[in-house]
Amino acid sequence: MVERGYRATTVTAVVATADVHVDTVYALVGRKPVLLRELIEQALSGTDCAVVAEERDYVRAIRGKLEPDPGCAQARGRDRHRGGG
């Protein structure tokens, strides 16, 4: 995707480069937009898998230096119960 760009890169090209079957990518990751998101998340997290933003080291470090806003914490709790982030 980096060399050819998002639009020009097909899932078929990705699986050929990765030497895996296309069904594997669709089953484990999903369609091309999801694949791109996973790649971005992995790049941001610095690990081999996506890490939720709140669990990234630099986010924890920033939060450790800031006073939490009780209203925001309550909103995050509500979002989690609804299936949100």
C-alpha cells in the first residue's frame, strides 16, 4: 500500500506479497479498509498487534501527568457498556 497507494493496492496483491491465501486475510482481518486500519494501529502501537489507544505506553504516560476529568471517566464507562471505546 505504501508503494502503490491505497486505491491501486488490491487485497490480491497484499496476499501475494504476504504469501498467504486471500481467504485467510478476509477471515482474520476483513476487507481492505479494515486491513489498512489494522496496519495503522500496529504502526501506532509499535507492536505486532493493534493496541487500544488507552493501553498504549505514551497515552498512559500522558494520562499519568494529567488530572482525570470525572465527567470524561463516566462517559468512557458508559461507552464501554454500549460497546464503544
